[in-house]
Amino acid sequence: MDLKNDSTEPEENSELSIELSEEIAEGIYSNLAIITHSNSEFVLDFIRIMPGIPKAKVKSRIVLTPEHAKRLLGALQDNVNRYEEGNGPIKTNDPPIPMNFGGPKGEA
């Protein structure tokens, strides 16, 4: 059996059609991401924290394989680099975020 011919990966010349519904196109605002992982997956929880409200809810959760998490890391780094080339450095004056509202521990 030739495993090369049994690949589920799209060929280099094939096109992928991606559909974006109006609801998803609106997006979800998040000002905190909590990232956790196991040996088989990375979980990205996107949260919106509002001033004066001691409880926050996860607004969206994305589950990735380790390979796709690394691809996402590279794609984000590439986009941040291109953004900064055109707009200057992004300042990251992160204020301390209270993390005592429950949920898994992680890093943003």
C-alpha cells in the first residue's frame, strides 16, 4: 500500500472554499485568553472581563491539535511582525488582571 496516495491533505493546487456566516463574521470581543493544554490538545478560552463585574464567562473556546497550535503561533507572529512594520511597535502595558473568578489556570 502506498501511503502517499491515501493522504487526506489537499493537493497543493486544490482550492478551499471557506464559508463565513453573518453571525460568525460579527466576531466576539475578548480581552483575556486562557490557554491550557494536555498531551493531545491545546484549549484556547476567550473571555470578556468587564470593569466592576467580579465574574466573567468564556465567550468562545477553540480546541487545537498541538500541530495546529504551533501553526497558529507562527501565523500570529508573522501577522504581528507585518503589523508592526507598518504601524510601529505594539505596546503591551498589561495591567494586572484579577484571576480569582474561577476556571482553569493558564497564561494569556
